Amino acid sequence: MTLDVGGVARGLLTWDKQEHLVKLAILILAAVL
């Protein structure tokens, strides 16, 4: 799976804190898998 770093960075700025943590965890899992 390829990650759009710029898109992810912009997404992180707009996410609410709890949702940010959840999505970041999902992105990390997706990157590892």
C-alpha cells in the first residue's frame, strides 16, 4: 500500500483528536501490512 504523505499530513491537520489517533493507527497498520 502506498501512502500519500502530503495528503496524510493535510488530513492530520483537519482531523479531530480522537479520530486522528484512530486513523493514524489504521494508517500505521496498513503500512505495516
